[in-house]
Amino acid sequence: DPRTCQPIPPAWRTVSVVDGTCVEANTVTTAAAVRGTAALAWLRELGVPARLVAADRRVITVGAWPVAGG
């Protein structure tokens, strides 16, 4: 966590997003990881497609992220 210089709580194993550039996508994924579970509402507000894998391996998609088999 850049705010505290400490490791973040393990809410997400991975966060993937689609954004305009790689730099923007990296910024959003890092911020989502730091926000923990609050990232879901924040990502919805941003309107970016996202796929998050929770610490317990649940997969959560946000926005227009394609669904498996769809």
C-alpha cells in the first residue's frame, strides 16, 4: 500500500482491467488492489471492464468484461 508502505491485505489474487493505455490499466489495477473490496464499487463508477479473482478464488467481473462461455 503506497499510503502506508506496508503490504496490502490479500483481498484480491489478481485484478485485470481494460483501459485506454497500459499505463492507465496498470494504475487502475494497482489502485483496485489497494482499495480491497471497496474496489468493486469504484471500478463500476469508473466504468472500466474488470475481472478480479478474490483471495478465496471467486471470480468477479465488472462492466463489460466478457463472461466465460458467453
